[in-house]
Amino acid sequence: GAGVSQSPRYKVTKRGQDVALRCDPISGHVSLYWYRQALGQGPEFLTYFNYEAQQDKSGLPNDRFSAERPEGSISTLTIQRTEQRDSAMYRCASSPHTGFEKLFFGSGTQLSVL
Amino acid sequence: AQTVTQSQPEMSVQEAETVTLSCTYDTSENNYYLFWYKQPPSRQMILVIRQEAYKQQNATENRFSVNFQKAAKSFSLKISDSQLGDTAMYFCAASIQGAQKLVFGQGTRLTINP
């Protein structure tokens, strides 16, 4: 596609439910990043992949959060047993190489946990 | 730990004026990238300008330019001839080489008044 695509755009869920957020990077992009942005704050790093390999997951808040990119393209961020504090904008970004010369962000998924 | 600080939570100027947004960072890296991102009310993340730390020349993109002071670890953004469409949240970010992460500041909310 023309850009990084994230779905759903908005997700409202009840506390305790599991959610899966999808990121479709620009075709051929090597690296894929997940960030979380609370309202009024800057994005915070969660995890990233080079190809299908998860390189760093140090930003994942706890073991309820996980991410995968099984074929080196589409990635899914899964949050199990959601809590109200998980409410935030979840952003995906991709880059054609492992450096930061070009980094493209998606429009994000706004998650609300009631 | 690498940190990025934006000391101005909010700024407001009149249309056509010049405005400078401040950013300081702390890193032990010698080679890194610095970025300014714009986030309009739509909450997209739009790259405004990028600077490689090994380049002494300040980056410029049309009305946007930076003042990069490597020794002082300062990276300010100057917007000339400001326009109403420049109204947005602006985030400064720095890369962590090797860790392949972007660290963002807290943001500056810029309002351009007619």
C-alpha cells in the first residue's frame, strides 16, 4: 500500500478482554516498530522487529503485551486481559532499512478500555 | 538512559511570525539522528525535519530549519513565516544507535493565531 496501515482505527473494549491490533507496513520494509502514546504525551517505544525477528521487547509494559511478525510483513500487537491503564494510541512505524533514514508512521489505533 | 526534553509545553504566535521550539537531549552516543515530528489534531505523525549528528550543517526544509548544537546537546526548530496550518503538537525525538529506538520528548503545543 501507499503507507503504513493500522487497523482498527478505533477499538473500544471492556476491561478483561483481549485485543489484537494490526499493522501492515509499507511493502518491502525491513523494520517495524510499535509505540504507545498516552494523551498529551510523546510516543513511548514498545518493541521492534527486523524482518520476522523481534529484536527488542524491553518497552512492553508487562507480560500481558506481546507482538509478532511471523512472515516479516504484517505485525500484530496483542494485549491480554486489558486494563483501563492500557487505554492509549498505539502506533506502528516501518522503515526500509534498519537505520532511521526514513521512518514512516501509521495513523494509529486508539484503544479505549472501559 | 537517553532522554529528550522539551521545556515549552505550549507556545502561541501570530501568523507570519517566526517561532523557535526548544529541545535538549542526553546521550552517550556519538552518532545518532534527531527528528522533529508534527502531530496535527488528526493525530498523524508527520516528519518535519531530520538531522544526522555527524553532519555539522543545520538541516533546512523550506520554512523549517534547525539549530543543532552538538556539544550543548541542543536541537531547536525554527519555523519562519508561520502559517495557520502549522498549529499542531511538535515532538522532538532522538535515535539510540544499536538499540534502534526513538526516544521522544513530551511535546510542545504550538498555536498560530490569525
